[in-house]
Amino acid sequence: MASIKPSVPKGTRDFSPAEMAKRNFIFDTIKGVFRKYGYQQIETPTMENLSTLTGKYGDEGDKLIFKIIDSGDYTSKLIKDLIKSVNSTRIDEDFIELFKSIAAELAVSFLNMDDTVFEGRIKQIKSNLFMNFHSDILLAEIKKQEFVESIKEAFVKYLFSRNDSLKKNNVKNRLEHYRSIKNTQYKEDTVKTDFIRAVNSYYRLRTVIKFEKFINKQLSPASITSSISEKALRYDLTVPFARYVVQHQNEITFPFKRFQVQPVWRADRPQKGRYREFYQCDADVVGSASLLNEAEFVMIYDEALSLLGLQDFTIKINNRKILSGIAQVIDKYDSIVDLTVAIDKLDKIGLDGVIRELLERGFTDADIDKLKPVILLEGSNEEKLRKLREALKTSEIGLQGCEELETVFNYLKYTPLKKAVLELDITLARGLNYYTGAIFEVKTNEVAMGSIGGGGRYDDLTGMFGLKGLTGAGISFGADRIYDVLEELNLFPASAEQSTQVLIIAFDTQAEIYALPLLQKLRDSNVSAELYPAGAKVKKQMDYANNKQISYAVLIGSDEMQSGLLAFKNMESGVQEKLSAEDILARLTD
């Protein structure tokens, strides 16, 4: 058997013990803060029903869902479903191929019609073939081979599906007639006319086009997928959380504060910093409209990132209602998506780039003149709010957004932030499709990096599963990016990489047995300890301790056993001293 080159699927990674220690440092720190604020941990299955996930992320998002093929003989079910859906008939393959070739030949002849003859036939074609079927559009396309080929394919498929209205023998006779044309001197015009009559006598164009669309739909990836897959890997943690809340609503105490740290999967194109498998670290509260939740999210970000060692980071905040108000006052409410997509790029493409994009999206110079003072707001958060209130004084929803932000700021006056800078940023427009109130984004100022966190308030999260009117808010930490930031800034503490505190080195089997009581006492005192199996050279055991970054080593030989004083070595400083087992235990548990 040929050897297999070991590898992992594209977009996935292995994590070494050292990497896992650092990742767990991040997760454990964030989890500790979540718990401090009253959030409870849940987990949901790696797999969800496909129906739970599809339709929740938009068309592009649905394409990135990893489907799981059903176990067993799924192909027979697929074939059965497809045959049923297209109403397939029993026609032998030779007959099908014969008809396809003749239909193709006639279609090509039709395509190559002389322009003069073509112009002369416009009225006839229009009356026979295209009357009342959006004729102007179709006539403009008739010379294109792709269009004629699509008609031909529709024609073929239609005939094969209409076994009840077309007798096989009659069709064969007509095909024989077409076949004989090939070797005669019939005028090309006669062939084209015969083709038109054949098409016109068996179906109307609208029916065929409709049937073609039906066939394409039945043979689409989405349709085929539904026949062979009923489950999919988790795409995110939000939709499974919504499903969980609805499914367990009678067991949950509201407001329900949950956090969740689990991997998710997306069938994206792998590239630097983008993986198909990655972890999300979310906290949400549902069943509460209180803006205290938003204030606490700011505090959670501040405390968690400060504990991780970050010194300079910004928590940006905005409100969806303010964005709606801006669109309203410039009379572009129907273009709010175009507006926000453009202004969200201000940091990347600058003001000139934003203006250029807005003009391309149909905004006028007058619209842009009204926008400039708003998107270029400067000053403290209080000053920005005051200017916003003036700019949005004719928009009720915009003023409501200002009021909500002021409430959040007022809460935070009584709980000063440790390291974070809270900034009102009007250009922040993430998650516009589902956020209805506050919007958050967190960025570090110490490293060139994208956002390391984000979230916001949403209404009716559970409505997709039938539980209406349950408002909520949530945030997420970008654990992978936080890892990269801590690594670049060398902020991981040494303890984050250390799994063992002390290694006991026994010179022989007698020393190994002698060491066991000490080993047990260390572990009972929550000191992580290892006993290296006897028989290896001392140098090898010391190298083992150094490679694992173990802080201390206890060396036991015949002299140590006889005196009761063990060699206790600090692996970092190299200092070695003689201590009793009790003293070693006390030293390590102080």
C-alpha cells in the first residue's frame, strides 16, 4: 500500500501544545470576565439541520455553508427525486441523441440566416414564435448563438417531457423527414421555415422557457443538495443560539445571558488570516431592552482586553437609528445600504474615495454637501452628540438613536474604563442587515490589525424560528486576531506556555519509587508535576525540562535518599539547593 503524505484540509490548522496554551490563556481570560458579568456557558452541536441554517445569511452566506452528505445510499434518493421532479419519460438513448443532433443542425441553420432574409422574416417570426412574449427583447437577442442554443435545448427537453401529448412514432416520422433534408437540395430557407413550423406546432415559446427555468431549478446545486444533505456544519454561533432559545424557551430564565466558545466552519477561499475552520467567542443577552446591557458590553471589552495585556485600544460605537436618520434627512432613506457601505470605507479610501463612490451610487453633490459635516464630526463624544442632534432635528428615529447613545455614555460615567477609549464613530456601519440599535467595533492601536471584536443590538433574533419580539444584544471577540496581536507585542505571560511546574528526575528505579509520595503530594496541592521515567541519562531529562519550559527540577539519587535532602534546581536561574520534601512543597505552594 502506497504511503499517504500527511496533510490537513485547506483552511484548517493543527495547534501545538505551546499554541494551545496561549489560545487557552485567551479563552480562559475572556470566559472569566463573561462569568463575572453573569453570563452562563452553553454549547450547541457541531452539526445543525440544514433548514436551520439556510436563508439566514443571505445568498452569498448560504453558499459558504459546509453541507454534510447523508450516510447510506443517497444517490438512489437523488435520482428518484430528480426523475420525479422533471417528469422524465422512457425514451431510448439512441432516439434522444438522434433528435439532439437534428435539432442542433436546424438551430445552426436558423442562426446563419442571411440578414436580408432575416429582416424579411421579422414579421412572420414575431407572429408565429414571439407574439406576446416580450418580443422586442427576444428579437434583439435572436442572432446570438447562446440564445438559439438555449431555445434548442429547451425544445429538446420539452419534447422529452411531454410523452402524453407527443406520440413517439409521429416524432420519429418527422425526424426521418428532417434527416432526409440533409442530403437533398432543399433551399436553406425551407429548412429554416420547417424548423419554425416544427417549433411552433409543438409548443409555445413561453411554455418552453418556463419549462427550461423549471428544469434548471430542479437541477440546481441547491435542489440537488436538498436531496443528498439534510445537515450542515455550524456557520456561526448566532443562528444556533436563536434556535437554542426557541427550543428551550420554557427552561430559560429571561433575560438570558449566555456565552459560547466553539469552532465554526465556512466554505470560503482560504488565504492569509482567513480560515475555513475557526473559533468564535460570543456573549449575548436576550429578553432585555435595557441599554445597561450595551454599557456592560463596553466594560466587558475593556476588562477582558486589559487583562490580556493590551494597553491602547479603541471601542467604537454607533447606532443604527442614527444612520437611518442621516439617510432620512437627505431624503435617501431607500438608499441607506448604499450610503452606509460607502461611508464605512472612510478609513480605507478617504473622503475623496467615499464621495466618488457615493456619486457612482446615484447621490448628488447636494446630498454630499449635507453629509460631509456629519461624517466628519470631531470633538468629544458629547460634542459629537450635540452636533448630531442639530443635524438630525427633523428625524425622529435619528434623535432616538442619539438618546440611546447618551444613555450608554451616562451609565459609563459611573464606571470608568481601565484602558479602552470609547469613541462615537458615525461611519461605523457593520451588520446593517440585522442590527437595529447600538453597533460596536474594537480595534487595537498598537498593531496594524483589523477589528478584534464587534457586535450590536438586534430585534427579533428568534423570529426566524417562530418566537417573535424577543430583543437582544451581543458581542464577539476575534480570538485569532487577538492571538496575533499578543504574539506580535510579546504579551503572552510565561505561565501561559507552561504546562508543568516541576520535573522530578530519578537517577534509578529505587529513586523513582522514593519520588512517588512527593509526586502525589505536589499534585494534591495543585502543583503540576511530572516524574521522568527512570533509566534515561540526566542530561536528557534536563533537556526535557528546558524544552517544556519547566520552572523547577527535583533531582533524586542515592545521596538524596540517604540524607532526605533533595536537590531543588531553579531552571531559569540555574541556582540549586538542598531541601527536604516538605520545604520543596512549601516553596512551590507559597
